[in-house]
Amino acid sequence: MGRKVRILLMIVVSLVVGAGLGAYALYRAAVQVPEFYAKAIKSDPVAQKKANDELLQQAANLASDVRRRGQWQATFTAEQINGWLAVDLVKNYPEVLEADVKDPRVAIAPRQATVAAMFKAEGQEAVLSINLDVYLSDPNVVAVRILSARAGLLPIPLKRVLDAISEFASDAELPLTWAQNDGDPVALITIPPAYDENDKRLLLEKIELQDGAVFVSGRTDPADASPPVASDGGGTQRLKSDAPRLIVRTTRNRQS
């Protein structure tokens, strides 16, 4: 066998081996499980039930508070939310999750939350995770800033995430506007004004991601009361908060 042929064969073999190793590395990266998710998914069922019960009790207390005029607030921990996802969601709302998605869990830090779930397609499983921030850009306008999305360790296109948010808002008949914040897409979801049986208005004033928890607060006012807003100096009325300001022109979401 000539020297040139041997060199050519060595190059071909090297390319095949390299491609195989590269494909294996990509596969391993795709099936990697975030540390928080691996820990949350193995949580003791008794602890999950306890956390679920705590969340349901706090939600009931909040529902009672908002019926009374004045300020109200609540804090839900990531442990409580994960308990609800593991127990009550599975038991009472199984239709919420698509057939190929299971075991959603969350991790919460200041200004950032990670939502992860197991996704199965074509016989393969991977943990999909989305990093995001949630806050209010205006009273009753929830801003969801998408920071990144991954399958295991591999980044995935954000378009799928944005389409899913658009579909959720459409199904829930919630007005949705898309904006940007430092290049990150931001979904602005407007919650229509809610009124109780005594015609009092419920106003959501703050959502804050904290260390291991999410804080929400608002107030219940007479129907004719004005919402508490502050001018940002540019003619736009904004809620008094330290929420990141959206400075890029927004685009209205269009449903076909």
C-alpha cells in the first residue's frame, strides 16, 4: 500500500473517530442534569407533601387577605413550589403538562429563576431548563425576561420558548407584548383588572425573585381608586420599584 494511501486512510479514520467523539460529547452534554434539578427530583415524598400543604395554606391565606381592603403580600419558597409541582399538580392538574414533559421543578435566586423539566422525544430524555427573571414593569403587567434556555448543557433556540409563552398567553386570553432588555426578549403579560364580589379592585404591585423564594404584594382598593404609579420622566407612567427598565421599542404579539 502506497504511503499516500496510508496517510489518506489515517486521515479518514481520524475524522470518523473525531466525529464519533464529538457526537458522544454532544450527547453527554445534552443529557446532563442541572444540580438543583437532580436534588429536587430526589426529594423525600413526605417533605414534598409537607411543602405542598404549606403552599396551599399560604395560597388560601392570600385569597382571604385580598378580599379585605388594603395591602396584602405573600412569600412562596422554591421548596414549597416544588412540593406543589410534585404533589398537587400531578394529582389534580395532570392536563397542564404535555405528554412528553414531566417532573417540572424550579430554583430561585435574586433576579433569576430556573425552570426545568424532563422532556422525552424519539426515545431520548433530556432536562430542558429556562433561566428567567420575573418582575412588574407596570401595575398588573408581569414582565418575564428570558435569559437563556438549555437542553442539558447545550443552548437551544429561544424561539421555541417565545412561541410557548405566546401560546400560553393566547390560550389564557391575556394581552401580550414583546419587548427587549439589553438584548434579552421580555414578555409583557397584562393581567386584566380583577374585582371581587363587593366590587373592590385587586391590584398586583410587586413580584420579586429573592434568595430561594418569590415575593408578591399588592392592594385591594375601591373600584374607583387610582392605581399607585410614578412618572419615569418621559411621559410614561411606571410603578415605583427597582425593576429593570425596558428601553427598546416593543412589538405587539400577533396571533394567527
